[in-house]
Amino acid sequence: MVRVGVDVGGTFTDLILVDELANKINVHKVPSTTHDQSVGVIKGIKELCKISDVDVEDVEYILHGTTVATNITIEGNGAKVGMLTTRNYRDILHIARHKKIENFSIQQSLPWQDSPLVKRRHRLPITEKLQAPDGRIRFPLEEQEVRDAVKKLKAEDVDVIIVGFLFSFLNDVHEKRAKEIVHEIWPEIKCFTSSEVAPRIREYERFSTTAMNAFVAPKVNQYIDNLVSSLEEANVKGKLQIMQSSGGMASSQKATMTPMNLLKSGPAGGVLAASWWGQLDGIENVISVDIGGTSADISIIPDKTPRVVNPRDAEVNSYPVVTPMLEVDTIGAGGGSIAYVDAGGAFRVGPKSAGSTPGPACYGQGGEDPCVTDANVVLGRLDPEQFLGGEIPLQPEKSTEAIKSKVADKLNMSVEEAAFGILKIINNNMALSIRENSVRKGIDPRDFALLAAGGAGPLHSIDLAETIGSKTVMVPNYPGITASAGLLISDLKYHFNASCIESLETISKDLVSKLGKQLQDLEDQAANQLIRDGISQGDITYERIAECRYIGQGFELRVPIPEGKLTKQSIEEIVSGFHSMHKQEYGHHFPENTVELISLDIVAIGKTPSFKLPQLEEMGRTNPKTAFMYERQTYFEVNGEIKSMPTPRYQREKLLASDRITGPASIIQRDSTSIVPPNWQVVVSPHGTLLATQNEEKTRTSQTSNFTEVVTSDE
């Protein structure tokens, strides 16, 4: 089986090909084509297949992580959305929750008001009303009003129509009928109902999620359709699957149905890969830092489990989206981040990026601004002729010129001091983000290993580890394409939800029967979707979740549902589990209070082939001569002083298990360069991971008892 993982970043498109029959793995990078990501994807696949001596027709799966949906929300260039909503509720998207980013400011910008997903003139009221708590019809749907509204939206030339009625999560009959009328009058328009996209309690979050889905839908669907046709033209016949924000794959057909599930598609693969590589080497607590050309994705992974954002906290650019997503913090810190001196004389780096075009000054493509990559070139940390295997030869004189004219001269520094300043600023920006996502949430980063991912990750990882106090740095086998490798690890995964507001004070037979039937209906929906995607029944598993709260409480918590047929005893276990979860989350619980069920969730997982790494031959050499390439001057900061030191270069592909490299050193591979400072050493794990620790630690004991070794032998 031949599978290709493709992850599109702001600067490069990263690819990995796994040929299980031939037992080979090859990686590749091509510049991202921002005008149309599919151009770079197709180019990369063709070139990687040629490198791997594989016919494109033999590729069975294309696994894809994309930033298309994310870019739409950042740039604000989504669809013109029209909305049909319950009369007197057209301003819910404007009022929101009365939350303010700055509580006492009267001049702050509120994105949902300044840049609404649906403009007020396109939110049209319809007479209809359902009644809580059972969704019975209080006022029937005025169908003529729907017809008139659709004609008005058609005259306004909207791109998509959404239907969001009050209490539709309890009864979707009015939304369904309104959608039917929309298609009767305007058959070609795309229409989404809130009960299809987010059938959950809380009208603002439900409407906002549906609006976001519609906002990104046309461009995302156009991209996916274009990619599918481009793959066909290139004779690539493999199945296309796309990474979702939840860390699960979706078929291309399913992805176009709910494109807002792709909002965190790009970073999700990197999080999965970081967790997987940690488990591979017996390290349970990992901080993933994926530094690309444009941004850095930071994720905290405790106990081998990527954290999932609580649905009530999930948002994209301040717009709430009730969709499952892995917890990733993205900041503007990458190899292309531009360094500059602002109007007040402050030295700053990022978030603006030079991207791939024109790119850093050293690319020689017309870029005149100094970037983080330029700083690494000036300091000898990137060898110009080795960048991307020599495919993009760098021009160090342009880096020196850009840093000197734009930063060093303005701050009365040497070029080397300015370059170190760039690295310190960018590393501190990332350290602040790590602390915000760890220390402020009760997690000590000193107890975590730092996994260096992305093309620029291994260049910065050890300096960053020293800043946050992490004692171990992991550099995976293919750091520059870590997110692509994560695509090969993920399974197909779909979420199905049903609102079901029930008091669990008295558990009757009727309640058990009703909830059991709803769970079974959700499982059947999930199974049908996965079977349509080619997954056999035996490869489908389910995670069942009950969202509960105390009666009168504002928000609910997610509690696992026991396996097997739902019974009175299993519902009692849900109640008990909720009390425990509440104590864990808030530090207290109220066992005497009545628990209320809000909704049932099914996470359906379709097992797909995973990624395997071969074990390396055990050697145990120190600074092996067979891996030595050459020596070059490189700048390091030692005891507060910037020093130029002769630094050997090693070819990573020639390092074997238990080999040790002592700093200062540079370990070069096609997709990245790992910098080892003077007071650090690197040991190669059995699967090829570079495990860096400070020199004082002669014996490395992993966080589990199954990996202890002493490396002392020379070649």
C-alpha cells in the first residue's frame, strides 16, 4: 500500500510517502502556492512519486491537511451569507453573549459586530415559533414569508443561505421545511440549517457555528472539488481524505458537507504526530512546537493524550464554533517572521511574515526585510548549500545586508548581535505562549519534553527548552514534515450529536428506552457514513459521551457513557461520573443536586492503516566519523557572550541507534537542521528520534521504565 500525506503551510507544502510493500519512506517539500493550494499539492505529489520511484497511479490514499478554511477566516474573504431566522431574533448574532474582550473599554473592536458573518440586512425574520422543553409548535411556519425572503436574498445575490430558528435543536420540522422552500425557489443555492450543522442548545453558538460553516463553504468546497479534479487529471486515483480539527480524517465528500470542521485542519496533524512520537520513545508528557515559515503551532500533550477544546470555549477569530477541535495555539512566529524596528524604536519580530513569496532576504526573490531565517543564516546555523537538500540555495550576503540596514544600524549593534536579538525575541514569544497554555492551567513545562517540529523547529528547540526549563528535546525523524506524518497516523473520525434534555433524578424504564434508542440511532448514522467511506463494520469503534450539568447550571461537562446496552445502572454511572468530573474540573461537587442530561454524542472511528518506523541498527558511537560531513564556524551564546565556534556537521541519515553527538554540532537532513549548543548532547533512540539533554546528564532515564541507557563508547 502506498500512501501520501500532504500538509499545506503558509510557506511550504510538506509531503511524506510511505510504500509499505517496498518498506520505504520518502519526504519532500515544495513552496506553497497561495493563489491555489492545489497547484503546489499536485506538483509535490508528482515530484515525490518520481523521487520514490512510484507511479502516481499506485498511490492508494492521499491524506491532506489544509489551511484553506483557516485563511478564509483570517482574511475575512468568505461568502456573502443570507439568513432566515425566527422573528424578533435577527440580532442574536450581533448581541452575542454581551461578552467583551476588554470589560471596561468603550472603544474596543468586537469582531462579531464589526465584521459580522451575516450582515444585518441579510438576516431576514420569519414568523414561526417552537416551544421548550419538548419542541412543540407554538406558531406554525409562515411559508409565504420564507418565499418572499428567499426572493429578496436572491436579489441581493447572496452566496449561501442558512436557516436558524429558535429551539430547532428540539424539533427541526420548520428548518427542514424552510430549506425545502429555499430549494424550490432557488435550486442552485447552497443552504444549511442549524439543526444539521450544530444541533445543540444555545441559539447564539448554534447560529454562529452555522454562519461560519456557510462563510467558508463556497471556497473550501471549490478548493476540494478543484483538488479532486486535479488529482484525476494527474492520474492519481487514490482516495482523498482530509484532516479535521478534531484530529480525525474525513472523506472529501463528508468534508464538503460541514467545511467548518476543517478550521484547524493544518495544525491537527502535527499534534497527533507529537503524541505518537512521544509514545514511541516512552515519553508521556510532550509540548509540541511546530515552527514553520509563517507561524508556530504550540500544543500541550499530557499523559499521551492531545487536549480537546471544551465545546463552550471553541472559537475561531473570536467567533464561537461548536465543533470538536484539538487545543492548539497558533502565533505569528516562523522562519519568515519579519524583524523590524518600530516607530518607537522597539526591536520587534513578527507576526507579519514574508511567506514563500518573496520570502526571507536570503531566498534572493526580491525580499528586502530581514527574517528569522536570515538570522540563522548569518549566525552559521543554516548552511546555504544544504537548505532543502540544495534545491533552494541561500544567499547569505543578502541576509547580512538586510539585518544590517533594517535592524543593526538603527540599534547601533553588530550584525551578529542583531541576529541573536531576532532569535531571542522569537524564542521568547513562543515561551510566553507555552507558559500561557501550561503554567496558567496548572501544568509545569519543566515536567514535559519539548518536541521540535516544522522546518525551523530543530533550529530553535534547545534554546526554547532552556527558556522554559524543559530538560529533554525530541527531534522526530522527519521534523520538517511532522504534520504530514501525523496525517498517516489518524483514523477516519466523525461526530454525531443529538440534544436530549432530561432530568436524571428518576431513572424510569421509559427514560432508559428513550435514551437507548437515541444512542442507537446515532451509532447507525455513524456506521452508515463510515461504511459509505469504505470502512468495514469490524473496523468501526465508538466513543459515547453524555453532556450533563446540574439543573440551573450554565454549562455542561462531558462524561463517558459505559460500554454495552444502556441500562438503569449505566445511567447511574453517568450521574456518578458527572459528580466526579465536576469535582475534577472545579474542585467541588454537589452529590445531593439533580443532574440534567443535555445531549448525547457519538464519536465514530473507522480504523485505517497506521504509520510504522523501522528500528535502527544498534551502534552506540560517539560523534561517528561515518556521519561527519565538514566543519564550519557557527555562533553560540556562551555565558552571555556571543562566540564563533568551529562546529562539525553530521548527516542525520547516517546516525544509528544509541549514537551520541556532543555539542557544539549541527545535524543536517533534507527537511531541517538540528542545532546542538556546546552544553548539550544528543542520543539517537532505537526508532531514530534525536533525544537532546544537557551534558551533565550522563545517564538518560526516560519517563517510563522501559528506556534506560548509558552511551559512552566511541566509534
